[in-house]
Amino acid sequence: MPTASAANSESLPAESPVTRPSQKGVATQRQTIDASCRQPVLAFFASSIIWLLAGSLFGLLASLKMHYPGLLADYHWLTFGRVRPVHLNLVAYGWGAMAAVGTMMWLMCRLSRTRLRYPALPVISCLVWNVGVLVGTVELLIGHSNGIEWLEFPTYAALIIFLAFGLVVVWTAITFGERKEPHVYVSQWYIMGAIFWFPWLYATTNILLMAIPINGMSEAPITGVTQASVNWWYGHNALGVWFTPIGLATIYYLLPKVLGRPIHSYYLSILGFWTFALFYNWAGAHHLISGPIPAWLVTVSAVASMMMIIPVSTVAINHHMTMRGFFDVLRFSPTLRFVTAGAMCYTLVSIQGSLMSLRSINEPTHFTHYTIAHAHLGLYAFFTMVMFGAVYYIVPRLTGREWGSSNLIRVHFWGTFLGVMMMFVVLTIGGLIQGFELNQATESWHELVDDQGLWEGTRRFCFGYEDSQTGEIVGGFQQQSGAVPFMTVMKGTIMWLKLRSVSGVLMLAGHVAFGILFFLNLTGLGLSRRRRGPALFKEDQQRYAELISGTQPETQDLP
Amino acid sequence: MNHGTLIFVGVFLTFSSAWLGLVFFPYQQLGSITPQVDEVTGAVNPAPYSGVELVGRKVYIDEGCHYCHSQQVRGGYWNADLKRGWGPRRTVPLDYVNDNPALLGTMRTGPDLINIGARQPSDEWHYLHLYNPQITSEASIMPPYSFLFERRPIQGDPSPDALPLKGKWAPEPGFEIVPNDRGRALVAYLKSLDRTFDVQK
């Protein structure tokens, strides 16, 4: 079995040794396909990385403003309430969605074994998309917001993005329709689901919630709490039917591709896909537990959220069994390391999400920073890490150049991974304390810990303590408590918010390294020496080839 | 699974079911609620917003107040919102019939505001608090909204609505701080937030 460098000595460096001599034509075919995708995919990636840098700057600013409220406060366009939605919309519609589109188009062409038709049109779509994100951001900064979380962009900016997205959807569907490969791979199911679901979701919610602005106020067909139900149907499904399926499609492709072995079980992936399609859509209303909406709505969503454990377990088992015996490769391949980190966080965030739909857990954690931790574990530690992995895999195949510096990739990986893990941990702990104090706690955790030390203070915080005179248990969690003053609760969060800002700096540093790597690769600056193989964390191509060449010849190679 | 049609029909059906459940049925159930009219006093609850209150509501949205302040009194097992004095009862769909969009909120960096008009009826408190929250709550992490105010030289007598700022907050002599139109509208909206009426069965 030839190694990566042998199979591709004339062509692009490949991380996977799946190309066998009997498939020499395949390498040529791949080059034709990659060449057809080159411009649109690189355009989407380049745009997404610029929005990522801008979005994370705004995120860091919003984070700093939470503990330095006076920071830049006199500039109305930089007030917290504008910077925060700019952060969310930039990373969701600028970074996340555009990186997903680039990855999705390339995956669809490769898996369908067909080139992209008229690649100039998706490039135009990318330009239009950028205009939409830019005007939406400017509108938010000058103070024109819809006030609906995840959909703050004014309706016309949303329409611009929708048109650009629609074109990409049609192009992806056409590519699928012209497929030369008879087998439809699991990644393609997820992509087909996503490109059908998301436009429907985005269009209906925008029409139902915003419709046409009249006299500066939006006149929506539905008002009141029904809007909240639709809002969270959208907010949850933007992750559920767009980011998550694209992320999973990418993992399902890249894991077997880098390792050079097939996915563990085809039947598990079918089960996973259909249970995913059935249950995820229903989960949104658990964002309104105990709120002013009918209880049945919350209950069906909680049931659907718990049922999500089925698709999540199948995906987790499938990915783990594919990786089994190959964890050593993580020391070499940047793509695999990012994708595996993302895949593990998918399992983690999904199980956490299912549990958060339980009333007993949701009540204290809702309205706290715990939810923010969960959101970043999903959209960042899972989805964004997988997209990073995809960019590391796809771009060298489009530009014909390998990544310039393993050290910068290292900075990128550890900055973002440690950053997001730190953010998750500090906001989860801080959020739990905040939620308990807002709801059931009878005393302040920080004050108890100052008095009694960490262990005894926490024990008293949760379970109370025995009164030395009466012998009764006092303190601890109680129903209808609300005993800790609000300002005390708020002061308790500040330490955790400061730590969150530190984690934001780590992530931003990773993004800057990533941006430099991408810019160097795109322009070819400083990359005169052509590498013999892919950029690896450990410069030991031989050992890397040995690690992944022990695999059995596949029954079915991924295109 | 090699049939594009099968995938298409499947994803269509699964998504339609959720659309029916989470969009259509709630709309059927809640879309027809109208404000309740008190049979004795003839008062309409919740009262429709006045023009200036609606402008203030837009300021509330544009400045993103709802990212830190919820507008709902929750019930539920732990049920602490009532004990915090955020309202006499949990909020119900009726409370939001005039709201577009409903600003239920997802975060409580600051306290709930659905009854702030009843809890804090003082204009002066609201203006001082918006000008710099640390004037009224020393440790507050709410940002100051000085851009909702105007600093201008005093001509003749001081304006009646000039903020009574003292000490380090006071402007230099000869100047006064008065709310601008957006600031006034926002305070009018905040004072209109009052859902303390009794819900009739």
C-alpha cells in the first residue's frame, strides 16, 4: 500500500493513504473537482476567517465590558447591548455559516464525484453574503435591532443573506443531482437535510417575527409569547438543523479520510441520522421552561431533548469505534486533532443539553452564565473546532500549498482548545453558583467560602449545617428561597467573568495564528520550500505513514 | 440509503411535524388572546402602550437591555422570583399581548424588569440610574448611558428636569445634564412596565 507522498508525488500532499494504485484515475478526478471548487470555497473560507477575527474581537470587548462597565461606554455604538449581538451575529452568520458553506460545497463535490458547475456564481453569492453581514453589523452598531435573539439583523439584511444562501443551496442540490458516485454517503444525507431545513427555518421565522417594518416598528403577523416560542424554535434549530448537521457531515468525512479506514457502522449512522432528524427539530421550547407559555409545549420539547440521547450515542459510538486503535495519530495530524476534539465536545454538549431540558436542572441554570458556557461548548468547542479541522484539510488541496508553520498550528490549537475549555469551566461553575443563589440557596457561596473554606463552605451552601443549639439543619437549598440579595449574587459572578475574559484572550490569540496561517497559504508568501508531505505537529512523515498504513484495504473508498 | 427522494421526503416530514408542533399549534392556542377589560372599573389590562412608550421600547431593544434583563416572573419548582419581589404573580401569555417582539429575555445579569414600573415609579431614580448606574447602586456593572443625556450650559434658571447630580458625578459649574428624547422615551417605557393586575379566569 503506497504512502501519502508516493500516491501524490505529482499532485497535492494528502493526509490519507486511501488512494490505491488501481484507482490512479481517482487522483486526477479529485484534482479536477478541487480545481472547480477552488475559487468559491476559498472565497467563503477567507471571508469567514475575517468575520471570525472581527467577531471574536467584539466578543472579547463584550466580555470585558461585563466587569469594566465604564469601558468605552460613552460611544453609543460600542455599548454592551450593541456589541453583544454583533458578536453573536458575526460568529454565527459570518464565521460559522460561511465556513460551513465552503466545507459543504467541497464535500458535496468530492462525495458526488462531480465538479462544481459555473463556480463563478457561488463566488458572487459569497460577495452578496458578505454585504448582508456587513450591513447587518453596521445597522446593529448604529442601533437598529430587531430585538429577537439570533435574528437581530434587520429584515433586509436577512433577506440579502437568504438570497446568497439560497443560491448556494441550489448549487449544492444541483451538484448532488449530477452525482457520478452511486453510493450516497452519510455526510451527504446530513448536508441534504441541512440545506433543506435551514432556508425553511430562516425564511419562516423572519416572516413570522418581522415581516415588513412600518414606521420603524416591525409589524409582525404574530405577537406576544407565540413569538417567544417561534424565536426559540429558531434559536435552537439554527444549531440543530444547520450547524450540527454540517459539523457531523464533516466529521463523518474527515475521520475515515485521515485515518484511511471506513466508518465503524453504516447502520448506526442511518439510525443516528433519522432519530436526529425526528427529535432535534422539536427541542426548542425547553428554552422557556417555567416561563409564560403552555406547559405542554415545554414538555414535548423536554421529551424530544431527552430522545436526542439516541442519535448522540450512535454518533459517539460510531466515531469512537472508528478512532479506536488510532489515537496515536492525534499526535501528528492537525486536522484529526481539531476534528476529534470537536467530535468529543459534540457528545459532551449534547448530553449536557439533554439534561438541561429537565425542569429541575433548567430552572436554576436558566438566566445564568451556565447557559453561555453551554452555547460556547456547542457552537465553538464542537462546531468551530470541526470547521478548523476542515479548513486545515481542504485548503492545501485547493491552493497546492501546505501550511507554513507547525508552531502556528500549535498556537492555534492550544489557544482555542484551552481557551474554550477554560471558558466552559469558569462559566459553568460561576453560572451554577449564580443560579443556585438566585433560586434555592439561602446564603451566598462566596461569603460562606470566605468564612468556612472551600469544602465546608460549599457543603453548607448546598446542604446547610446543624445548628449547635437546636440541632436542626439550617441553610442549604430551599424552595421559594430567593434569600441571597440580587447585588450579592451579581458581585459573586464578577470573578468568573474576569476569568472568562482571560479565556477570550487565549481564543483570540489562536484565531490570529489561524488568520496568519491562512493568509500565508493563500498568498504563498514565505512558502518557497514545498513540503514533501502534509504539515504535521511532529515532523516525522515516516512514522505517520506507518501509523495509518496498518489499516485494512477498504471495501469502499471515500471519494 | 441511496435514494435522494427518500432523504427528501424524510427530512420534509420530520421538519413539518416540528413546525406544526412548535409554531402552528401554539399560534392556534395563543394567537387569539385579547387584553382583558375589568368589568367594574373598565380598565384594560395590560394597558396599550402610548406613542412615547413605544418609542422607548424601541430604545430598550436597540440598546440591547434585554441581553441582561428578563421580562418574566417564573413559577416552577424552586419558585424564587416571587420571593425576590419581582411581581405578585407569575406572568402569563395575557401579559404580553401588546408586545412585539416579546422581550422575555434569556439572562439575569440584572434583575427582572417586567414590573419595574410598579417597583420603581420615580422618574428621578430612573434618570440617575441610566446616567450612571453606580450613582444609585454602587457596585452595579450596568454600563452608563450618558448618550441618552445632554450636557448643556445653564441659561437663566436651571431646567426643572436637570439631574440632581452631586459630588464626583456633578458637571462643571454652569452646566447641567438633562435627558434627551430617547432617554425620556426609555424612562416612559420602563415606567409602563407593570403587570401587577389580577388575571380574571
